[in-house]
Amino acid sequence: MKPAAFDYDRPNDLAAATSQIAQGDGMVKAMAGGQSLGAMLNLRLAQPQGVVDLRSIQELSSATETAEAVTLGACVTHARIEDRRVPDATRGLMPKVAADIAYRAIRNRGTIGGSLVHADPAADWVSTLSLLNATAIIGGPNGRREMRMEEFLLGAFETALGMDEILIAVRIEKFSANARWGYWKFCRKTGEFAEAIGGVLIDPARKICRAVIGATNGKPYVIHDARGIADQFDAHRAMQAVEAAGMGEDAYERQMHFVALQRAAAAIHTT
Ligand SMILES: Cc1cc2nc3c(=O)[nH]c(=O)nc-3n(C[C@H](O)[C@H](O)[C@H](O)COP(=O)(O)OP(=O)(O)OC[C@H]3O[C@@H](n4cnc5c(N)ncnc54)[C@H](O)[C@@H]3O)c2cc1C
């Protein structure tokens, strides 16, 4: 199957891209790496009148660093994060996550912003950026606004991004020197989407002890006070969290999510 006909443009100016999308009234779609949108176009699940390719807009592919945070443009690819060609705020967590996304050919094109806006519950950045409580920087006809990940992600394939807006960047606060993390995902074979994701982060200097349960039926379930899960793993507490994340009904699903969280917590001792 081939896509329905659409207009294609590749502006190099952010204002031009934003205005084309805003004026498109929901019928003009942004494209980043095209790794998800391409399939949706080919299957005619998406039939936009126009596609605005964001890859020539410099700001969207840039990365900036301050003493407190790293800001990654929405079009930074998984491969650039994997290869540490952009600064890492997370003491190796993001490069490790990036390296395990799909296959290298997909990582060369797929972007952090495209993955986040697509909001597949099984996607790695959706869970990781929730664990990091990262900030989404959004642009539209009324200027810019910022949202924390928990507000930005609304559910499966659903975000708070308006039809006339684009995701410009993601800001990640830097880990302190003694921060530790663990991340575990189950997939049937290397390169596939996760069936269960567990992530933990302990950063005492920033008073963070957080965990995430990902690849759920909706948005990731973030445990802000993960004492008893991220540090001393308490099986009862972890199972309660898995059930609260909505994964309690099916015994197989429940066990997979429990073990993902358990293995993430165990991995914290190696980071
Ligand atoms: C075989 C295969 C295996 C995969 N395995 C994994 C995996 O293991 N883990 C994982 O996390 N992902 C996986 N992916 C998904 C991959 O990471 C894609 O890169 C990602 O889902 C989409 O990123 P993209 O840049 O290609 O976005 P696109 O396909 O270009 O866009 C996706 C959606 O986001 C919108 N969009 C894109 N950028 C913006 C923006 N800046 N502002 C507003 N809207 C925007 C588009 O309009 C579209 O709706 C896999 C994909 C494939 C094909």
C-alpha cells in the first residue's frame, strides 16, 4: 500500500514550520525521522494534506548545556544520544536507553521528539523521560510553553500538544555526581518494542528516589516516592505499584512488569 497524496515541504525556519502546521487545521503533520509516521502514511492510518519535514530546522537538531540541565532539540536522533554526540545529563542512562531502541538504521533517523509525540506506551523515551521528570518545550502560534512530562503525556498515543503546536525540545536536569539509576526492558527479541519497562533513579543530592513502570496500557506510572522499591526492594510494595499502574489483571503481564521493576532496582548497584 502507498500513501495518499500529500504536499511536502522542508522549511529551514522554525517560524515557517510552526505557521504551516498551525494553519493546516490538523491536516498538516510534522515529520521528524519518519520512522513511525512513514508506516502510518503507507498504511493510510494518517492521510494528511501536507507533511512538514522538520529536519532542516537547526534549533530542533541542536543540543545546549548549562550548569543545571541539558536541552535536546526535538529532532536529535537516538543515534546521536547513543554515540554521546550530544551532552548527557544522566550519567550514562540516556546513551544506554538509546542504544537499545530498535536497530541502528532506525536509530539513525528516529528522534527523541518524534518518539515522545507519537507517545507509544512501549517506547523507551516515553518511560525514560517520565522517570527523569523532563520538561517538554512546545511552540505554537501563541508562543512557547513548557510542561513536565507527567502533564505532557496524557495516555496511549496521546499528548497535551495542540494540533497547531510542535515540540521544540526536551530539557533534562543534570544528575548529581552520586546519582544512580537502573533501567530494564523486556522485549521478545532485540530491536523490538518493550513488553514491560522498569526504571529507577536515586539522586540523594536532589532528594530524588523515583521509579517508573512503563509499557503499560496508558502513560507510564511514575512512583515519586520509591523508597522501598528503588533502594531496598520490597516485593510487596513493588507488586502494589504494578497493580496501581493498571497491570494487575493478567498474571503474565503483572509478573513481567514486576520483574522489570525488580531488575531495574537490582541494576542500580552497577551504575
Ligand atoms: C521496527 C521498529 C522498531 C522500533 N523499536 C523501538 C523501540 O524498541 N523503542 C522505541 O522507543 N521506539 C522504537 N521504534 C520507534 C522509533 O523510535 C521512532 O523513531 C519513533 O517512534 C518516532 O520517531 P520519529 O522521529 O521517526 O518520528 P516520526 O515518525 O517522524 O513522527 C512520529 C509522530 O510524531 C509527530 N512529530 C514528530 N516530531 C514532532 C515534533 N517535533 N513536534 C510535533 N510533532 C512531531 C509526527 O507528526 C508523527 O505523528 C521502532 C520503530 C520501528 C519502525
